[in-house]
Amino acid sequence: MTILELRQYTLHPGRRDELIELFEREFVESQEELGAQIVGTFRDVRDPDRFVWVRGFSDMPARRAALAGFYGGPVWKRHRDAANATMVDFDDVLLLEPVGSGFPDAPRVAVGAGRAGPSRVLVVVRTGDGVEAAADDAESLLGVRPVVARTAPYANDFPALPVRDEQAVVWFASFPAADALGAARERLDTDPSWQAAAKSVQVLELEPTARSALR
């Protein structure tokens, strides 16, 4: 994958599990058949009305083709009203490229065969023109080597799905359990040096859903 989307949806109160059930049943294989890769799907631990997911593509032409095929196709048309009814907004999207090898391939369980499990994913988003993408600093802070991504140097050529027009560097770090993530979060909170040159910072503590490949 050379293109990633980090997508954050604000949902109506109490509707997140409804969207996740629909998404995992209808929107995973139907997108991957068209060339997208559903990297991960998550509940925000600190915000019960936020759903976060990561989608990948081999390149920008593949992204455009996959999005056109999915959002113009029968699966989305059949279920879009139910999905949209759960959402307040879905425009918080970063269009990214991996720095380095990106996400490893990972298995995904069948619909209804898995459970959320104890693992957690920490996502750190820094925005600003001077933000650096170095992974070594991130590893020393987080205690694990993260996947690093930065804003992709391409225009969004599928305008029906807008993306944020700003420079960002994102760290994705996986932990076996909530306490390991908590220790990493404490290190971040006590060492502000990693925020240097950032105009804004967002830290997401995420619980992978049952079918999330990234966990």
C-alpha cells in the first residue's frame, strides 16, 4: 500500500455499535473486492461516539477506481441510508502515505467469529508544516516501533469524499493490552519534546473491533 486514509467519524449518541455491526458485515469484503484494503476498524476508548478506521490502496488510480466502484455500487446503495443515519459527520479524513514499509499483512476473522480482545492501538496525529516523520524518536517514546505515515503529496481526486488540507505526521502503535498503551501515553504526556513544531496534536486510544486486521 502506498496510500492510506485515516478516517474519523462522529456518530449520534449510542449508535456506534450499530454502525460497526453493519460495517463489519457489509463493508469489508465488498470494498476489498474492488481494490481497497481495510487495515483497521476501531472504537475510540475515550469517546463513545467516535468510530475510527484506516483504509489503504496500492496507489492513487487504484483509490479512485475502488471508491468509484464502491460508492457507485450496489452494496453501498443498499446500506448507505442505514450507515448515514448513525453519523453526525464523516469529513475528518487524512490522506497519507507510509514512511517505510507500512502495515504488515494480517489475518481477519469471518463475520461473527471474533471478539474485540485486549489489544489496543495508539494513534498520534501531529499537524504543522515543520513536523518531522522520524520513527526512531517515536519508538523511544512509545516503547514499540510504530508505523509512520505522512500527508500524501497528491490532490484528492475523488472530491465526493473530502480530506483535510494540511500537513500531518501520524504514528500508529499496537499494544497487547490497555496497560501497555497507558504506559506509553504517560511517557508522551511527560515528555513534550515530541510535539516540537506541531501546530496541533491529537492522541487517540483505540480498541480494535472484532474483525480489525490491525490490532
